[in-house]
Amino acid sequence: MNDRSKNDEDRKLMQQLPVGLVAMDAHGRIDWINDFMASLLPAEATGLVGRKPEDCDAEIRHLCSANPHLLQLPASGIWLNRELRTLDDGRSVLITLDVSEQERLAEENAQLRQQVEDLRLTDELTGLPNKRAIGQALDLHISRSRRYQNPLSAVLVYVEPAGTGDVQPLTGEPMILAVSRFLRDRLRWVDQVGRWDDNVFLAVLPETTETDARGLIGKISNEQHAMILPEGYAEARPRLSFGVACWQKGDDMRTLLRSALHDLQATGD
């Protein structure tokens, strides 16, 4: 069997492979495209043979470039995993594999993970309600106050690390965990507290006027010295600042929390 016959036989075998193949000669011109590859391209395969990829349309140029390994064809939306191999005689072969189904499944898995994350109601570190859960609780109590005109207070608690002398401030997860336990143990059974942000907690105080809320927060503030801290941090206890707001007719969650934030900022000043 001569070289040409062998080459023809090799190409017949490669036509049966479930991968896309583009062969280029030593001058970088497209020499051959198998049927699988041709089915993925917007142009007729025969019109590409003898041309350099850079002289073809954008999709062919991107397809035949060295990077990236994972590429989505703009026209069809097909995802291809690509590898460009250069042979000893200067010729090159582009090998592509359609991974659209794998990419679709990966995207669906990512969306499902995000949905699970969105539905999660507990803060992983503290075990308290997370922002979603405590926000839902506040919104529910606001609806109840609108209907029955019951008093309702919301309290934002800002946690600021502090240190004295050579003692480093208590920061990060140990600080947040210590504060969460302190707040949980001092609020009433009817109250709810959750982690609103990295260093912010939100307490929902149903059936509580602003006067009673400030009285409760004043008591908690005066007991900060009793917060149980990790060993070695007795002199580095965090400072807590409080912003209190009482529901007024016409308030929604946004306006109520904005009032609490203004009170928090005023307290900090």
C-alpha cells in the first residue's frame, strides 16, 4: 500500500471517530476536515480546505487558535474541548470534542447549588437565622403590625473589634461566634436575632415599644463585660453598637431598617 492509499485509509478511519478533526499542512493551511467537525461549523467544509484559518471567518479563527482549550461556538452555542497538536514535520491537527452536554449539566448543577444556598435559612457559623431568614421574620412581623397596629422594634447590632495595649483585637469567626452567643442568651424568648451581614446582627423585637427596646438594649450593652471570649482574649473584647427603630404606620422593612441604621450611625458619632 502506497503512502496515498494509506493516507486515504487513515482518513476513512478518522471519519468514524466521534471527535472533530482539522488537519493543517506545514504552511498552516487547512488540509482536511472530517465530517463530524464539518457538522459543527457554519460554513461548508469544502470551502475551507486550502485556506489558512486567519483568512476565514471569526468562528474558524477562534476554533483553530491555540487557546483557550474550552470554547463555545457563537453561532451554534456548542461547547468544544480543543487540543492543537503540532507534528514533527510541521503539520498540525486540531482535535475537538463536543462537551455541550457536560457544560449544560455543570451549569444546571451550579444553578441548583445556588438555589439550595438561597433556600438555606441558617448561618453556618453561628447557627442563628441568616439574612434571608431574619429578613423574612421581620417582614412577617411588619405585616402583623400593619394589621393589628402592634408595636414592633428592630435593632441593628454592629460588632467592632477592639484591643488594648499589646493585645490583638478579636476578629473574624471567633468574634462573631462569641457575640452571637452573647446576644442569643440575653434576648427574650419571644425575640429573634439573626446574622444580617459579616459584622452585623439584626434583632426583631415583637410587641416592643421603642422605650422598652432601648431599655432592653441598654441592659445588654451594660453587660458586654460578661461576654465569654476565647482564652487569651479577655482584654480584646469586641464593642457593640446598637441602632433601634420602632415600626410606624407606613413603614416597610426597608424604611424600618433605614431608621435603625440612622440611629446606629448617630450612636457611633
